Amino acid sequence: MYLTLHDTLIRAKRRLEPLDPARVRMYVCGPTVYDFAHIGNARPVIVFDLLFRLLNYVYGADRVVYVRNITDVDDKINARAAEEYPGIPLNEAIRRVTEITDRQFHRDVAALGCLPPTVEPRATEHVAEMKQLIEDLVVEGNAYVAQDHVLFAVGSMPDYGKLSKRSLDEMMAGARVDVAPYKRDPMDFVLWKPSKPGEPSWPSPAGIVAPGRPGWHIECSAMAWKHLGKTFDIHGGGIDLVFPHHENEIAQSRCAFHTPQMASIWMHNGFLQVEGDKMSKSLGNFVTIRDLLKEWPGDVLRFQMLMTQYRQPIDWTKIATEQAATALDAFQQVTKTTEGRDGRISSAVLQALADDLNTPLAIAELHRLAGEARKGDFYAACDLKSTLRFLGFSVDGDGLQDFLKRRHPDLDEAKIQALVDARAQARASKNFAESDRIRDELAAIGVVLKDSKDGTTWEIAR
Ligand SMILES: [Zn+2]
């Protein structure tokens, strides 16, 4: 089995051919830890978690290295720290902001069914590697010093702009908006900059400028190098990172290492908007993962995210969340019939995912399996269960029933059980009119009965 993935560099799908099949390597840009992650931030985490699971399946979990970084040095972090903790030293305030945000992020993504990556490097622990890269770029003539900054000279790289396919004019027009006076070329970007008083700072690369801190782009080049090597197989992130972030990562790594590529395949997930609008704090539709998790199980949110193929834009709506919950609950009702048995991961689902993570097709296959299972195919139920587990959903326990009970707090379990017992009595005395009446009464309040040889159970329908 091989994977075919869409590569932004060639704007087409290509077969994944690992540079070293014994060590399949993937890097994904992780969060900047200054604020609660919103549902848009969850998209790459879920998408690349799914790819990680698929790579583990195809190549063996011990042969896959998945690196997702944590950006813990950034202007936004500094600003947030100063705003939240005005009375304490900035470095201490930054530590608090990054620790709290980092902890919440990990809680959030674990609840969304995401496995921890193989390595989760932090920017502040890789300043030495960043400095090394910057020194090399200066020596090679790809970077220069100006007014206590070190800048990458975009003109020194003939094919700069290949990933985003932006023309030089377009990039110039974008860059000209606010051109710093020390830039030789408006498109040149910062590798190192001076810190303001009180901000975190490190001695500069080779002492060439004043103490300061690295720019954002260089951190990913440094962490990818440290944990994956000079070149690797897959680099992922949101589509908003193509330019300038990924373009600049490529420029730094390729020029520093004299390599024809940084990663073989560049994958980007599409945008996410909420109820038809771009998410923004000013519109009041800024939806954090934490808030959604107060209302919905993580499995439902994960399922909703995968209902759309990762490259397509998602409109995140409440209606779609309801649909995801309905579908997932139906699957989990089926998996409860497996009596603890496992099946095989559906090969049709694997094939769908191997074709550029075609999750809508994979979900269609789950529905087909569930249909077979409901018609009495025990093995289909077992396969459905194992496939759901492979996709990162919980299949043990009572599924969504506990959650549904919470959403219907008016349901009185004792009263329902009394009615269920009364119906059993009516059936035992062959009073079918009465037993049907009770069944209808329960259905009217959303309770569905299931009769089997072992008696009657009930569950809440949506
Ligand atoms: Zn990055």
C-alpha cells in the first residue's frame, strides 16, 4: 500500500516515496502558545494526526517520526504576558502565559483524539541551532546584518517564491506596505532581531549583533533540522502558512544546507470559517476548542472536522456538529453489539485515506459497514469498531449516551425504567395494546426501546 498526497509545490498529488523507508519523517507547524486554541487551530492538529496514524499503519509505528513544534517565543506572547500580569517581571509573566496555554492546548487536542507527536520541540530550547543556521547563512552570503538585525537576503536565492508561486511583483506589493528602513530589499525577512528591555534575549549568533531573539521562520528550520535532518518527507500546516512562513523556511534550510529541497511533499489544510464568517474576535464568533468541549464530546468535533476533505474550506456550523453527533452515535450503537470482539480495519477506508486523506469517502464506507451490521452482519460491526478506533474515536463504553442524557436533563431515568417494567409486564400478560401504548409514550419523550432475548434496554434518540 502506498500513499498519494497533494503537494503544494507542484499543485498536484504525488506518491509518497520516503527518503528512508525505515524512518518516515513529518514536520508540522505547531501552536504559538499565547491564547486558547480556536477550532481553526484544531484543524491541522486533527488532519495530521490522522496522517500520522495512517503512516504508522503503513510503515510501522516505530519507523515514523512526527515532529510538531511549540512556539514559545513571540511578540504576541510578550504582549499577552505584559497585559495579563502587569505587576511582575516580564520573563516570569511569559513563563506563566506559555505554561498555562501549553497545558490547555494539550488537554484540548487529547480530548480531540489526537496522539502526541513523536517529538514536540520548543523554540526556546533550540536557540543554539537557530544561531548556527543564521551564522551559516551569513557566511554563505544569504544573510546580512543591518541595525542590530540579521536579515535573509531574498535576492540571494534564485528560485525564492516557488512554493507560493507568487510573482516577484505580488510579493513586492505585499512587502512594501511597511518596509523597515534597514532592509536592502522589501522582501528580505528577519532572522534575528533586538529584544526590547525586559523581553527574553539571547547572545546573538557569533556575537555579530546585540543580544536579541530569533525571528519566527528560523525556528522551524532549526527544529526540523535537529529532529528530522536536512531534508525529510512531509511538511504540513495550514494554507495560511504557505506565504511567507513556509516559503521562508524553505529559503533558510535550502540555502544553509545546499539542498534541492527541504521536504519532499508540502501539505496544507484549507481554511475554516464559522457559520459562514471568517472567525475573528471582533465579530464575536471566535470559537475556542475549550468552549466547544464544554458542550460536545471531543469525538463529535473530531468527526465533524473529518467530514470535509482536509484541503477544502470548512464552514463550521452547529448544524454540522449535530449531524456529526447523530452519525457517530449511530456508529457507536452498532459497535456495542460486538460483545468485546474486534474486527479488521476496513481496507476500503484505508484506500480512501491513502488517496490524499479522502475522509468523506472513508466516512461513506463507515456508513456502509454500519448498514451491513444493522442487517445482522456481526463481522461488519466488529470491522466498524476497529476502523473507528484506528481513526481515533473511542469505541468502548457507552458511546454518546451519557452525553445525550446530559443534554436532556429533564429525562427522569427512574420514571423511564418504571415504564419499561410496566411494558414488560403488559407483554408478559399478552396485553399488546398496553405495551405498544407505553412504547409510544416513551418514544414521544425521545426514548427508544430495544428488545432482545436478554430483555429490554432503552436509549435516548437524538
Ligand atoms: Zn513553521
